[in-house]
Amino acid sequence: MLLAHDLLGSSRERVVVFAHGILGSRNNWRSFARRMIEQRPTWSALLVDLRNHGESHGLAGPHTIEACARDVAEVLATIPHHALTLVGHSFGGKVVLELASHVSAETWVLDSPPGPRVFGNHEIDRVLAAVYAVPLPLATRQALLPILRASGLSEPLAQWMTTNLRPAAEGSGLVWKMALETIPEMLESFAATDLWPFVMGRSSNVPRIVTVRGGKSDRWSEAELKRIAEAVRAGVLDDHVLAEAGHWVHTDSPEELMRLVLSP
């Protein structure tokens, strides 16, 4: 069973794969991908719904970073291409790093520390708590907004979460697109996965690894920042900071990110 996906653009000179974060979907990247293709007509964009998200449901467990990468690789195997770029945000950042250990691709990791992490008082933890507390089904998308605002989520985040609702399979109302019961297992794998050995030992099969960090992001510990600096000094990693962006760098600073992705 292949992941739900869309392939935008007609050229296969370079295929750019976009992997969303936890609780997201392939639609998170659609407008960015379309603008990219407008500026690079010889490129195309592959948008995927990672397992248990969007329209990608029913895949067998375990639901791990490795399994997610394998899912994307299976889609890529059906698409002829000359060159490949992988772009992953947050959870998707580790997915594309894992995928890069199996395919030859320039790899962009957006606000996603490669090492293990401990969940705690971070924005994603607050988002998850808010999502689990939403009473379903909801009558309308707009009904979700006051619930998420009351949970302390920002207005942009609350508005974004309304895009992650779908009509209930039975009865009326709206429910989440993602399979919430699988999210803890996916996050456990995300937290435990350490891809620093892959980054530091980067082979010639991976022409480039780039991290893009939000200057206002809360995802980066002092230990991770030290490792970023070490990797840059070792020449295995390019690192960029988008000063005005938070964790969601592609929505906070899309033009700056576009400039970086399109740069030689």
C-alpha cells in the first residue's frame, strides 16, 4: 500500500520530496511547492501524507521513523528522476534523514534536531494536549477555534489545525485526519531516534545535508546547538537560522526558506 501523495510539475530533472511534521498532512506544503515550481520549472514536487496522517491509513505497524522513511522510499521507487532533494519539517526532518541513508539525495532538515529528545514543556507538547482534549465530532471547522484558543494555542496554530479535520466516516460532524491512537508510538520513535552518527559520518552518496532553524524556535537544546557547530566545522553540515521564524519555519518565513532551497 503506497502513501497518499501528489506529484506536482511535469519535469523529472529534480524531484523535491516534502515531508510534513506530526499532526500535519501533504497539504501543509502545497502552496510552497507550487511557488517553487513556478521559479524552477524543471523541478517537480512530491507531497506525501506520512502514515497515519491525511489520507495514509491502514499501514501495519510498528509506526516508527524507519517505517515512515521506507514508506516514502516505496513511493519514490515509482517515480523516475535524475536528481533528488528531500525536505522534512520537524517529525518529517528525521524521516528524510533516515531516508537519506538509503537514497542519494540532498537533504534539508527544517527545525528538527537530529538527536534524541525528551518531551516536556514545548509547543508541540501543548498542541498534542490540546488536540487530545477536543470533543469529537465537531459541527464545523470554526467550532474548533475557541477550544484551541482556550488551550493557549496561538491564532495561526489554531487556524492551521482546522485544516486537519475531515468528515466523519459514519454520522455527521468532523473528526481528525490523523489516527490519534498511533501518535504516541510515532513520537516515541521520533524521540528515541539518534541520527547524529549518520550526519557526522555523511558519505559521498549524500551530496549535502542542510539544517534550517527558527531563530525563535524552542526545539534546540544547548547540547544540540554544540553538535550543530561541530558538524559545521567538520564540513558535513550546512546550517542556517531564520531569525524571525519559530518552529514552523515554512509558514513563518516562507520567502527566506524559498531563497535557501533555490540557492545553488
